[in-house]
Amino acid sequence: MFDVALLQKSNQLKPPRFLIYGTSGVGKTTFGACGPKPILLRIEDSNGNLLHPRTQEPLVIDQTPLLDTYEKVNEVLDYLMDNEHDFRTLVIDSLDWLEPLIARHVCAANNWKSIESPGFGKGSVELESETRRFCDRVRAVSTARKMAVVFIAHCKTIRVEPPDQDPHSRFETKLDKKTGPVYQEAVDAILFATTLSTMIEAKDSKGNDVKRAHSNGTPMVYTQARPSHVAKNRYHMPLKMPLDWAAIAAFVTLDLPGSMKRFAEEHPDAYAEMELLKFQ
């Protein structure tokens, strides 16, 4: 029989889980490193010195040694779950480097030479299942230890032909077609990180007037889905946001007006940039 005592109020705020993806070098790892008391699971062996995006001061954070097996990644999650610690942000960098480790684990468990060996898409199905188990472990750590989560991934472009739109290209995570949606379902916000672009007048090779996108190098994120990219958020964020932890975290609240007022007072530069992006 159902116990009514198990009911929870819908306005209970939980630690946020973000998936941020985009091109290399745009500032995805730096975004995660700016979270409160972060621990970085270093799966991708390409992390250099991190600088705060506004002060340009070095960001000194706790990071693991290079985790080159799926088992090592899970050992860190087990530690975070089973031990007292003061980490408050779990940064996993990156998912597209983690995926081959999960595939290797799945192949070893099934005695396959490769994830394609069983044929008929069975390998992808097992990869999806193990990815769901991984997301469940991360979710359990986040809930038990009240930790925010930042999944980091690179992007790729694919051609899509939706039934209600013309065929077009779209940015999405650089993951298997079955595992990408698993992570997307497991988070509260999908942030597509890129640089701010504006349209400028130009000439094509035949001398015709055309408009071309020009980037000024300012990092930003899209928080809502559009035909050009995958994104979402559950925090009523505007379409465009600065690639700035303080700006995005200001929306993770039950008191959005009060939070935004404090954010504008404490981070005037980031707030001004966010207001400017509304009109780009």
C-alpha cells in the first residue's frame, strides 16, 4: 500500500546537474572549476592551467590523477559516496573520453573484441545500459552528498531531417546516438557553449551581397533548444547566458527575483553581459 508520508513538496531544491558541451577551448572545464569546492575527475588528458574567466587569476582545484579505466572512475564515485568530505561540485571531464572506457568495460564483461562484435546493435544497447547505471551512480552521489554535477563533452554536427522543418545541421554532444540522450535526460540543464557571433555584410565569390557569421571571441552558452543545437534548462534561464558560473547559478533558486537582485549587486560585470546578450 502506498504511504502518503512519502510525498514530497514540489518546490524542494536539489543540487543542479549540468551538461555543458561545445568546441575545444571555449571554457567548459573552467566553468566547472568555478563551482563551489569542485573535484575534477580527469578522464581527458588535456587539462592545462585554468584561469578565472574574469579575474584571470589561476584556478587551483582538486583533481584526480588521469583515470584511464572505467573501474578507476567508479572508485572515485565510491569514495565520494562512502566518505565524509567537503566537495560540493563533481566535474566529469569529459564524457566523450569516458565513453570508450565504458565500451571497453562492456566488451570485457561480454568477452567481445569490440562494441560492434555482437552485431544487430546489441553492443550499443549494452553501452546504453551501462551508461544509465553510471548516471544512476552519479545521481546517487549528488543526492547523498548534496553535490552539483557538471558533465563536460565536446560537440559534433549532424544532419537532421525533422518532419516539421527543412533539413538542417545541428550541434549535439560527441557521443553515441544511444548514450547522448541518456545524459541529456539525467541533467537539469544542457548548455551549448560557443562564442558570440554577429552577422556582418560580405561578398561571396561572385560578388553577391551575403551575410556571414563573425565571432568576437566572447564565450557564452545557449540554454534553450533551437534547430541549430540541443539545449534545455529547468530554471527559466534566458536563451543566451555568459559562460559564467555565477551568472548561471543565480537562476538555480526558488527565489529568482531576490537571487537576481543579489547577483546584479555582487557580479555587476556578469549581470551587464547577461543583459547585453538578450539583445544580440
